[in-house]
Amino acid sequence: MLKLKETITDELNKLFELETEDSSTIEAVFYRGNTLCVSSQIGCPVRCSFCASGMYGLIRNLKFEEIINEYEVLPYKENITNITFAGIGEPLLNWDNVERAFWYFKEKGLKVSFYTTGFPTRNFEKMLNLPHNGITLSLHAVFEEKRKKLIPHSETIEKILSIFEKHIKPLSKRKKKLYSIAYLLISGENDTKEELDKLAEIAKRLEVSISLLKYNEIEGINYKTTTDEEYETAFLYLKSKGIKITLSNKYRTRKIGGCGTLMVNRIKKLI
Ligand code: SF4
């Protein structure tokens, strides 16, 4: 069972620190006035080199009861209509518990969506076949070497994309809208013209939109966010290629609860 330990609020997001019985804390975020972003693991074994959640690797998987507790222990839930698995952890690496939690939330009438790196692919296929409300594939790099640097524990890009493509291609135009690719733009890392060209080619091949995310800088991690000008230039360049593209919304570029900023044991680290 989880205990709500602390709530940190800014003018847009509410970050909940939740303590497990074995004294770790994980985090969930309420944003956009209706969505709760939940964690699936304590730490993350994928260890993306840009992310605070995976900085220290995996402590353990969250149990089913703990995942649903991230929602259940909140004192006010009436505004929550959507759950997104986009917090700490890779949902596919704790699949049995995440899938059970998915059905639990669905039965409560909540809409459930996922962010995933697509690995392990056997679970990615299972996730795609759920009656979900959205799956975003966190790609972040279009060439193998770079993706290995940014996302060290994954499958090849081509294997993940071919599974995604096989699932999406036969769907109606309306259903295709449930799928997208996230690309976290990091200054000087994955923002060359060649990389953006390849990204546009992938989006066209899969017939999905791109969610172009702005990097939130994290203490202790040596990547730089793009300037507003660089970010806009990349956006306009991709747009000129005729693909559908969205930008990071204001909720996801915050120090409190922004993408990649959630942490295990935040309070202990501050003490
Ligand atoms: S971005 Fe997601 S998959 Fe990567 S380390 Fe962070 S929590 Fe894990």
C-alpha cells in the first residue's frame, strides 16, 4: 500500500510523493485539469541518459495494488478522467501488473493511455491490442547508435517500428489518431537536418503524428535544452514536410512534474 507523503504544487501541476511500505517514494502528477500521470516502477531499468527517473536504475517493480493506489489514495479524484502511464518506469517491463491496473482503471470508467519505449516487443504487441485511449512511442532518435546512447536498453528501431506499423496500418483514419511518436529534441544531440528528415520519413511511413518535446534540463545530467528559436525552427521544418506535429504543452515543460523530471526518493535526496 502507498501513503501520500507530500503534495508539491505549482500554478499548473500537482506532484504527489507517495511512499511505499519499504520506504521508497515514487511520484504521480495531476495536470491539464483532468489527467493523472502514474508510475509503474520504482526507478527504471531502461536508464535513458536524459531522464531523472532512470538515473539510479531499477529498485523494484510496483505491485498492482501500488499502481492503483497512486489514484486511490488521492483525497480528491473527481476531476480525474484520464490516466496516463508516463511516470517513473517503463510500463512494458512490469507488464502483468500494469495490464491488471489498466483493466482496473477502465472498469472505473477512466481513459487510459501509455508512453512507452516499445521494449520488450512481445509486451508492446499486447499493449497495442488493449482497448486503450492512446499509445505514444518514445523514439527520441532515428539512428541506432544515437538511440542506444539515449535509450540504452531497448530493441532495434526497425523491430519496434515494424510492430507499430503492422498494428497501425490497417486501422481507420480515426483510430490512427490514437497513435503518435514522441521525439525529445535535445540541443546538439538529435536535432540535425538529417535526423529530422528521417523522423519525417518515419511519421509518413507509419501515418502518425509527431509529438515534438522540449527537453527539461535536469541537475546532474549533461544535456541542454533547445532555445525557443531552435525548437520553433525544428517544428516548422517538420511541418513543412507535411506531417502532423504537436509541441510540448505548458504542463510538460515544468520543473514540477514535467517530462523526464519525476524522481525516486526525491525527499530523501533533498534532506
Ligand atoms: S524516459 Fe521512461 S523509459 Fe526512459 S529512463 Fe525515464 S522512465 Fe525509464
